Amino acid sequence: FAHCNCLERDMSTWEPLPPVRRVVTAINDRRRSFIAEDGPSPASMTVPERPGYRNSNLWRTEGGPTDLTQSDTVLQQSGVLPPSGGTVLRVIDFPPQAATLEEQQRQSAAVFAAIYPDAKHQPAHGRHAGMHITDTVDYAIVLQGEIVAIMEDDQTVLRAGDVLIQRGTNHAWANQSTQIARVAFVLVDATGSRPSAR
């Protein structure tokens, strides 16, 4: 089980990040491009049991190829999975991981129950309380801070500017630093069996 080797962490040692700014473009009646929306996501969620954790869904597409005139359906997003044949773009703020295994398990259970009930959550896996599987290809782009990507057999630290391509594998995320990590995720609906090495 991946856990931090640090002193007990509390909110007094880190500050929440400001909301993600979502800027959406469109074409006006004169067929000219313009900024249609500029502000925080209307679809942000927090979990009281995990202070500092915020999921901000920014956009989603339904089916493919995507219709450029598709209206904003982000408020219809439910769970972790994108619509069938579609995508979802979200940014997640990961607070520093709780210092105790019991608290990590409690917080992880609360997050999956409240926001991601459709993920195949595997809390008893043993590597981490947040282990889960989704039938998606995920592009994870670290925007700020650092985060540990935990797989069944190994793990790696990702820092701002790093990108991980997750292909339907059992995985978890752990922030073992002392500051919030912000990660953008693009989830693409996928089918098929789990991939083997190249």
C-alpha cells in the first residue's frame, strides 16, 4: 500500500488552488469566432470527507465524430466515465494524501461513492485505497505540483508538464507532497481487452 512517510498533514500546511478557468469559444450570427464563456466550471464537485479535493468537469462530447455545434452538456456529466463513444475533460485538484492508512481508505471511499460510482473501485487491492479501473483511454496532464501514478506492479512520480497515457489499467493517484497537485484528464470511451506491453 502506498502511503506517505511524513508527519500528519493538515490544511494549515497547504492552500486550496483557485477554481479552474474555463474559456469556451463559439461562432456568432455573423459567422465570426468569439469567447462565449469565460469563468469557473459550472460542474465542479467537492467531497467534504476529503478537504481540498475538487473535480471540475470542463467539457464533454457525445459519440463521434463530434458535432462542432453540439451544445454544452457538461452539467449532464455523471460519474467518471465519458458518454458512450464520447469524451470528458476534467481537472482534479489532489490535496496531500492523508498520513494514515485508515484516513486514506475513508477519504477514497467517500470520493468514489460521491463522484465516481461508475468506476470499478478496488479498495481492497492492497497497493492503494484508490485503485480503480475504467474502460477508457485517459490522457493525464500534470498542470501543477506532483502526483504519484500507482500501477499494480510499480509506480512513478509525475511533475508539472508530464503526461501519462492510461489504457484501461488498474491504477490510483497519490499526492505524497505537501502541496495540492492539479491534473487535467481527458477520458476517451474505449472497448476491448486490457493492453499488454507494446
